[in-house]
Amino acid sequence: MTLKLCVAQLNFIVGDMDGNARKIVEAANQAYANGARLLLTPELSICGYAAEDLFLRPAFIAACDDAVKSVARQLAGLKHMTVVVGHPTGTDSRTRSVAVQSRFNAASVLREGEVVATYAKRELPNYQVFDERRYFMPGRGVCVFDAGEPDQPVRVGLLICEDAWFEEPARLTREAGAQMLAVINASPFHVGKGYEREAMMAQRVRATGLPMVYAHLVGGQDEVVFEGHSFALSTDGSVAGRAPSFKENLFEVLADSAQAAIEFVANIEPVRTPEADLWDALVLGVRDYIGKNGFPGALLGLSGGIDSALVLAIAVDALGAQKVRTVMMPSPYTADISWIDARDMAARMGVRYDEISIVPQFEAFKTSLATEFAGRAEDTTEENIQARIRGTLLMALSNKFGSIVLTTGNKSEMATGYCTLYGDMAGGFAVIKDLAKTLVFKLARWRNANNPYGTCDSPIPERIITRPPSAELRPDQTDQDSLPPYEVLDAILERYMENDQGIESIVAEGFAREDVEKVTRLIKINEYKRRQAPVGIRVTHRSFGKDWRYPITSRFRA
């Protein structure tokens, strides 16, 4: 027989149990009408992922339990339809000194109004952005259920995300009689992660001899993005189907069990470039952060430099030009080409553009502080005053009109402290916080060569990309007055911050000791700034956020 199944690759909202349940019911009805008799929803689809300490609230778990029962009731009329729903369940008992936990990351199998089985995730990740052992106990069971027509069912083995990365859960599922594996997931994006999943799941498929359908979440949640990219694998590990990335999709897979092993037939989306994935991740992260939190639009300072140019292009692709406003805030040190390029880019993208000089405010600050600063030369103090004036103006516009301020700092700046607290760090969302400067340039060139959302061809003026980067806070300033060349800085940053290499190891690779010690020292002494930075989109396997938990006060130097 054949079984048509469907992956509900959907974008859920954390805590919106009613809305999430409604999306699941709508997807199930549509899939059923299209002939599917099995619907898979992503991990924790009822409550959204990740709900963090909401999992600790009994009322939250109770609301999830109620939503699962509601979905089951609403699907009671779909004869022979099986729906898998991800949700938390269980309780904990608390005293002043201890919490006795029996809460699980679970999935329930619903059929004709009933919950016919519930499976608890066995392997709980506790690395990178994951913190599941804080909230859940590991399950110990196995779940194999029937899907399709009762006289010719397909035996489906259910796993949840991390379970499939380990040998035992899949092996036990096969031994319990599964003919195929269904894995429901919510695994945050970083560049290349989707194809890493395919390769790892191919190993699991070949080890068990069972084909697999991998159902994955899509959408942005605070700093993380889920890219969709659900897929189906044949028993030899080859890709039998692949859903679109960064889009909601009802991904249909036809399972043919006429042969000794089940064979899948599905649409296969083409392999994508890292730059295309990265761009879509940033666009989706901005769109969902602003949309799900109810902001009417976005506001940013447009300086004529590469970072703000890239953020503007992302914001317009995410929100549309009508919801994005730019402000140029020239100082005494702003070059004429910065004005020209900022105006040019704003016109290309069709956004509102305003100019507010900060010269009067800057002079007023210097006058107010003249007595205190008498006899002292101008230095970074005056530079930071300019940045803080700009931050104040942007936040005032945000308060008055409701749009969120998008900050424009990149990962190289966050790492080395080449940014100003309450100045260019002031804002609500840090779009390119996890992009090293070299990647900023690369992505800008990619966007000029591609127009994936049809908003504007070649949005970034070429001179913005080719001119030496400068904060323009003093005469003739360039970034490399204070920092090593970005090619060197970013290579050291990747080794030290992302891959945990020590100083001596990096020097041994041929980097100048002076550069290595300078960059690593700056990373260490600027932790206090990063703790106060706005949340930003994670696109690498280690970002300055949940991935990075270092003390501010520390004398460790290696």
C-alpha cells in the first residue's frame, strides 16, 4: 500500500497555544483533503520553541495540555487521520531548596479525537543555545504507531530531534517494529546546519535500514532562526525529498510500502548557497522579531558605511520600504561622500530618509564639559559623545513613533569593543551582531548581485563597499587605526571565540603574536559591553549570546 504523509513546516509563536493549535488544525484539514493520512508537526509545536522559563510555570504546561486535547477534539472527524503534535507535559514539585521534576519534551499521536500514544524525548541537548536539562527529564520509552488505513498500516517510529543524533533511540525503535522513522525537530539555524543534518540523518538511516522523514520548524524566535528545510531520506541515505527553506510549507511525501523497504517520493528543492541561506535567515529573523512583537516598523541610523547599508537592505527585504525609516546624523567629521552615498542608497530602496545634524548638540556637550575637561586633549570621550547623541536621537524617534531601532554593529566590533555603550549600541535589535566584518562585505556583494525579494536591484552603492571603513568620529579616521586588518582580526576571532583555540595555538598557525594578543585581550575586556548589547540574530555555530557565557570579572588570559 501507499501512505501519503505531510510535514506541517509552520511558523509558530511561543506562548500562543490557541493560535498554534489553530494552525495545526488548519494544516491537518488541508493535508487530509489532499489525501494525506499522517501529519507531522515540529517539536513543541503547541507552545513554540523555545519557551525557556515559561516551561517552569504550571499554568503554561496546563495550557499546553488543554491545547493538545483541543486539537484532538477538532480533528475527531478525520477518519483514519493520524496527527503528531509536539508539546511539553508533566509537573514539578518545588520546595525552598529543591525541585522534583517530572516534566517532559513530548509528542502525542492523535487519531479520531483521541490521544493514542505519547512519547517523551530521550536525549536532551545542553550545549550551544540548548538548555533542555534545565526544564525536562529524559524519557525512557519507545513509540511506534500505525498510520494509514487500518487494514494495511505503516508502522512509524517516532523520535524527537536530538534522539536521532544518537544510535540507541533509533535502534530501539527499529526493534519495536518500525518500518520508517518520523523525526520532529526544532533545531536553530547556523550557516551550513541544514546539510549537516541531512548528512547526520543519512548515517542514522543507513545504520537502522529505515527511511526517515525529518519534520522541521520554520521561523524566528528572539535571537534564533529555524530554517525549515524538512526532508525525506531513502534507506540508502540519499535525499528523496526536501522542502523549501525559510518558508512555511505543507511538505508532502508519498510512502510506498509495496516493496520490502518503504520508498519515498517527494519534491526535492535544489541545494542552496551559504549566502542565500544566510540572507534568508537574517530577513526572517528581522521580520519575525518585529512582527511577532508588534512593532509597526523599523528605524536605523544610515551613516554611508557598509554596516548600516547592509542592515537597511535586510530590513527592506524583511518589512518592505514603507515600514523602514532612515536617519543620517552628520557630525563635524562626516565626509561628503557619506552624505552622498546614504542619500543614494535610501533613494534606491525607496525608504524615508531624514538628516538631523548633531553638530549643535555636540558643541553644547563640549561647552557644558569645558571646565571639567580643561587642559585635556580630545580623545575617545568626545568620539563617544557623538555616538551617544545619535543613539539618543534614534531612541527619541522610536519612543515617539513606535518603530524599533535596529543597531548596525557587527560581530568583529562586538568582539573587540569597537562600539559605544548607549551610542551605536543603543537600540532594540542587532541585525548583524553575528556577522564578522569580512562576511558583511561578502554578503553586501552577494545582495548586489541578487534580488531575492524583488525589492531593489544593486541596493548598495559600490563606493560604500570599496571605501575603507571608518566610524568618522575624528578627522581622517579609519577602523584600522585601532584594529588589525579585518581579514586578520576575523580569522583570530573565529579561532579563539568560535572554536576555543588558545593563544599559542593561533600563533603557531602563523598569526603575529602582537595581533593575537591584542584581539584576544580586547575580547576579554569588553565582555561588560556585550552583556548590555541588544539581542541579535544568531547565524554561526557560536554567537555572542546564549552560546557565549563568560564572566566579566576574570584574570584568565590563555
